[in-house]
Amino acid sequence: MPERIAYRLSEGVATITMDDGKVNVMSTGMLHELDAAFRLAEKDKAIVVLRSGRKGIFSAGFDLKVFAANDPERSLEMVKAGADLALRLMSHPFPTIGIMEDHAFPMGTFLLLACDMRIGRRGKYRMGLNEVAIGISPPGFAIELTRSRVHPAWLSRTVTLGEMFEPDDALAAGFLGPRRVRNRN
């Protein structure tokens, strides 16, 4: 695995750890490296634990520099890589567990929402979809993913208002906890 992603397999559990040396920005490259790690976990028939190796951050979300460059092709490529990775996580044939110990900004939150179980520790950190608060529309896949996990009473607070939630509220809203629907025939 490349430097930003560590893959460790032990007794049928693959631990995938993100650490880009900064804030785990979900650039196109990072998303492809995560995808490769999940492909390996699928080949290994492993349960997956996804976590950050950076203290203070799970992920800062998509690479905002790509959006700011006003390059529609690169922006679309990055968002598509994020959507594809979320789908890979949701369709992983073995359980997936996302561990949030620190802040998770939008694409980090989407990765957590795509996991079967999302565990967070208490603390003064937040997760959610703050795109609208910074002038970006949430991608369609992200809205639908959030809709499938987050309680309707909390949905508009994050999708349309950009509200971010600390762990206790994130648990009440459905950001943390088990995935609601799972059918692995």
C-alpha cells in the first residue's frame, strides 16, 4: 500500500489506516489508494476497520483546492472517486467498521456513513456535511447516503444548513451507530 494508507491483516480483520501527514484530505489519489485497500480486504475476505492515524482528525474531507481551481473535470473525477469508494464500502461482502476519534468533515463523514458500524469517542470534535456553509452544494450521492442513515429530523440540519455534530448528537442523529438496512444474501 502507498504511504498514505496502511493495511494490516490479522485473523480475518483488515485495519485500514489513513495518514497523509496532514489532515487526511480526500484527494483523488487518496481515494484511489483507499479503494485499492478495500479491494485487497475483499480479496482477503476480511472484516474491515477504517480509522485515521492522525491525532485530531479523521478526515478534512474532499480536497478543496481542486474545487477552488474551478476545473470541472478534476472536480468531477474527485467526487466520482468518492462516490465509487462509498459504494465499495457499502457493498463490501464482510462487515465494515468506521472509527471516528476526531473531526470528520464531509467526505470523511461519507466514508463513515458507508460503514456498517460507526463508532465514535466522546470529545469536542464534530462530523457532518458543512458544504453549504462554505458555499459548496453536497454531491447527490452524499445526500442519498446521508438520507439512508441519518434520522429525518436531523437531515436538513446537516444537508441544507451545514450543521456539524459532536458525538452524542451524531449518535442521536444516526451518523454514529449501526447501519439501518443491511441485506447480504
